[in-house]
Amino acid sequence: QVQLVESGGGLVQAGDSLRLSCAASGRTFGNVAMAWFRQASGKEREFLAAISWTRRTYYADSVKGRFTISRDNTKNTAYLQMNSLKPEDTAVYYCAARNVVRSNYYSEYDYWGQGTQVTVSS
């Protein structure tokens, strides 16, 4: 099993930046792919960004150009740098990972963190 712990969330103002971290532990086996999702109140879970073992990245249109996903494979940690935050970015942000090679980077993750709250005031 793999455990994921997100950190770095908080309350910020519109236009501010925030950097989330996701630390993986347990039987990570390198974590082939890691990703970030978010879920706002009353809405479905939304894909944000994903990164492969070789650091290829994938982004949702809603955050492309504002958010940047990265990873440090030696630390089994993924990051999400969020810039130019908007009130509509307010949500619980979740880290996800898998140790299986799959073609779909937008879903099909096996491990999930507990989430970290990001609130953006106007």
C-alpha cells in the first residue's frame, strides 16, 4: 500500500500563489504517475494535473498556464505550484498516485491522499 499526505493548503487572496506538496510513503515502487485533483463544494472531482515518471506533464485547461506540477523522484514527492489564484480555485485538493503503467493520465489512480483545503478570497 501507498500512503499520500498533502500539505501546503491554506487561505489566500485572489492573485496570490500557493505551493502544495504530496509526500508518498509505504510501498511506492517509484510511483509511475502522480496527479492532483480538486473537489469544490457541491461539485464533482476535477482533474488538474498529472506527471509521469519521466516528468511528462498533463494539465486541465482550467489551470494550464497558472498551475505547474513537478516531482522529485528521489523524495517520492509531487508538487503543485499554483499562481494567480482565483476564488473559483477554492476546493479540497487531493493528491493521487499509481504504481501501474496506464495510458490514461486523467483518471485510474489507485492511491489518494486525505486532501488539503485551499480557500481563495476575493
